[in-house]
Amino acid sequence: MQSVATLNQKMINERSRALNNAAQRLVVRLFGCWQHELTRPFTRSGQTYRVCVKCGLSRDFNLSTWETHGASYTQRPSSLLEN
């Protein structure tokens, strides 16, 4: 049978892991994605963007300069949702 101290330590570890995940999600929402594992560029309805493989945030992509730019966003712009 597990001791009370072992069970308490497991609960503390689970809570700290949950808080850490919540803090990471908050930072991503506030500051955008800082990860650099992006998909290839996708173009739809004249809008070109790339998506982060790890967190799913999108960033705009300029086809003429081949550079990713702008802030990260969670939903595609409304022009993409019309089709």
C-alpha cells in the first residue's frame, strides 16, 4: 500500500503540471507562438499562411518575399471561412 506522503507528492506533481500547462497556454495567447516548427505555406481564398506543428497557431506568409510575418492567431481570418 502506498504511503500518504507518496500520494500527496503525486497530487502535488499533477497540480504543478496542470498549472505549468495553463501558464504556457496563457503565454502563447498573450505573446503568440515562438516555436519555429511551421508547416509549408498554404494559400486559400488569396490568403497565405503557415501553421505551427506544436501549438496550432497560424501566421501569415508573404509569397513574394517568402517570409512569415505578423502576429500568431488561433482562427483563420473570416475571408477564409467564407468558402
